[in-house]
Amino acid sequence: MTCIDYFYLLLARREYSTRELEKKGKEKGFDESEITEAINHLQHLGYQSDARLVENLISSSQGKYGKSMIKRKCFEKGISSDVFEEVWSAQEENEETDDLADLKAKIMRKYHITDFGNIDPKTKSKLINYLQYRGFNAWQTLAQWQKEEDE
């Protein structure tokens, strides 16, 4: 089996970053030049794209996780922060606000919150931990929700 055939099999199942393909190719025992040539060929055909992988990660994780958590997932896959930032800024802002609205509704149900201006300290602490664990800037998100309620 050639390197390109192996990469075709891998990419048929799911998206892989360039670094992940390089690692898989090395584990399989292929030469570095053969791996590089195969990856360049796949990218030329449009079968492998780090930017597309980032788009998929962002769309599947938005509303569940914040920017920092998604960025960390991309970093673990070997995607540079420049590519991530480029794709992140290209995403439409209204998608993010829709996801934040869904998150706000979920939090209001979960913590029985009716007014973000009057949250007891214990609940606020839990809420901040919940948001931070998922990679959101908790203080900024809470301030935004309080501002929305004041308007």
C-alpha cells in the first residue's frame, strides 16, 4: 500500500490535519518526502484542508465551548493559531450570538435564573465555573447578558 492510498483510507473516515497525517505516515513507516508529496497532492485536490477542519471544529463546538477551548482542540491537532484566528474571524457574528442566546437559555433553566443582575454569590460562582470550564470569558459573557436585560 502506498502512502497516498493510506491517506485516502484515513480521510475517507474523517478529517485529519496535516500534522496528524504526517504522524500517521511516519508510524506506518513511509519516507518523509513521500508523506510530504502525498499531503501536497491531497491538498491540491481539496481532500485535505486545515482550514476546513477548523471550520468543522468551530461549528460543532460553538455553543458548547468557547473560543479558547476550541483553539486548544485545534492546537492539539497541530493547527497553527494563525489559521485558527483567520477562520474564527471569518465566521459570521450572528452564528455566535445565536449560540450565546441558546447557552443563556440553557443556563437560565439549569440555575433557575430570572435576572442576571440579581444572582446570589453561590450561584454566580457556579455559573462562572461552568462558563470558564467550557472556555468562555465568564465575566464578559455575564456583563453582556446583564446589558441585554437592562436594554
